[in-house]
Amino acid sequence: MSRTGFSRLVPILFSFVVVLAALESARSYANCPSAPILQGFTTSFESCGPNAAAFFWGHGRAVQRTIAYDANAATASVAGHDSGINQSMTQGMMIDGPNGGAANGSYLAATDGANGGSDGCFLNTSLCDTSLLGCRGGPDFGVVDYVIAGVDPAQPNVARMVAVSVDYNEFFAQHVLDNAGAAAVDGDPCGGDAFSGYPVPQTCAPIPAPEILGVTPAPGGSSVSLGFGDVSGILILDDCAIAESRAVNCPRNLYAGRILLFKRGECSPSAAAAFDRRVFIFPPQLPPFPTFQTITPNWLTFSPEDANLNGILDAGEDGSNGGAADGRLDPLIVPGTATTSATVTLPVLPGATDCVFFAMTLALDANHLP
């Protein structure tokens, strides 16, 4: 039995995810010297829900499903360079913002790659524009991306989000998120541009839920037509107008499209209400461990290659149903930001009595390291 419904959750970041739960280990290690990620000179995150989650990563290097904070040190590895298990205010990812704080969905980013539980270190990569010899003669430690998302209190199936991407700011010796979306002042990243900020709040905007437009029989299953809403109003900002490394790291191309996720569950109209909207749910306490640990996702990325809807690349699936033979399940990515539609095939699963629930999310930083 294979029927369809739809649900919503917080953003997935192409091959890695913003999580809503990850409690700090009793013993964890920070792998990065201090390089704060801060906000609040000119802007703040607003309308992001009372229990928002955040995630930061070195641009092109993040795998949130994989954790290795005891072993990864500063090495570029399968674990990536990111905030690891950290995601909440209590884990040092943000603080109350100026407009009523978290209770009113207002936040300021205030975090650090040295926080316990972080993976890797973005400070071991220099992306300095050599033609400038570095502002103040120091290294440019490269770009950090930061995303914040929360559930809309009035619509529990709707997530709201903002994503920003900033180069290291040598004058402030930190990654200043206010620089994302900032306009050029004097064309000099070592001068006035370094102090330019986004002058208004960065408001979390909703990711529209996918709409099931129709279901028809198809060979081997059911053909499902899905509608994808406009996401052009969601802020995805970078600092390429002012960045020191803009000659080598722009355009940033942070947005890669919309991704379809799914979850299997009981065939009941009330089933979705009981689903946990978190993509990855970490154990309540992560022990220190010397090797990588992979967390099983709570929601799965839909792939036409996934013939049995188990989220695992099984024998014979790679390259099937229009996918590429590349050693992984290829996600369904819907390009652009405007309202559009796509058709997927749900396979017949012998003996199955559950239903499939869909979610839509945004793909960010489409790197192939994971």
C-alpha cells in the first residue's frame, strides 16, 4: 500500500542538515582556535520561531550527519569543518536578539569554531586575495556559511529560515554576519567595505510546503504530481560585493535549488502531527569516541533511484530511473525559485501497509565532499 501525504520540516543543506536537537557531550573537544562568528552591528535575525536551530560550516566543507569531534582536529576530512553537534542557544550558537529575544523569534549569531563539539576547523584554509597581500597583512581564513531556521509557531508544518555567507573580516578578526548582503562603500575590502553591513533585520521567511496535485497509476507504482511554491522571498545572502576574497571565492553560488524529502508512517490523517520535524536527531548524550559516527536521518532525501524507499543505495539502484552512476542516491533537485511542479514515481512495495509523507527544503552549498 503506497499512499501520499505531505509534511514540513527545517531546512536540509544539500548532503547535510540543520538539526533541532543535539545535546552536548559530557566530554567533547574543540578543534579550532578562536575566530568568533558574530552579528549585531547593523542587523539581527527576526521571525525565526522561539526554538530556532543554527548551523555553520566552512563553505564547501560540511557533513552534519557525520560527527568526529574527538578525532577530526583541523583536518579536512569526511566530517567536514562545521559546528558539529552544536545547534541551539544553550550550545553557544546564538543569543537573544534585540526584539524580544528567542521568545519572539529574535536572535543574534554569537558562536565560535572553538566551541566543544565542533568538527574540524575553517581556520586552516586561507583564501586571501594575493593581489591585496591581505588586509593588515594577515591571512584571510576563508568563507563561513551560517543558516538559522525555526518552526513557525502559528503553522507547525512550516519552517522559516535565513542563510548567510561571509568572508573572514580581518579588521574585526572574526566572521561578521552583518556583512552578508552589504553594499560596497568605497570598493576597498581593506577600507570602508570592511565596515559595511546589512542595514535591516534579516527576517526568516517560510519555506512553502509541497502540494500534491494528483496521483495516477504508473508502471511499477504511482505517478505523483507535486507543486513547489515560490521561495524567492527567502534571504540567502553573501558578502561578495565587499569580500576580501571575492576574486577567488565569488560568485558563491550558495543556493542550489529545492529538494524533496520523505518519511514513511502510519496511514492516518493525524500521523503527520506526531512526526518529529527534526531531520537528524542525535542521542541525548554523545560519548567521546575516536572514530567517525554517522547519525541515521529522521527524514530521507527522495531519490528516483531508491526503488525500495529505504534511503540506502542498494545493489542495482545506482544509475537507475534516470539517475547517474556516481555511487550515491541522487536527490530530486527542483531548480530555480519560482512556483513550479515536478512528477515523481512511488514504487510498489510488496507487503507495505504504510504511507509516504513529503516535505520540501532548500539545497545549499552543493559540494560533493560528503
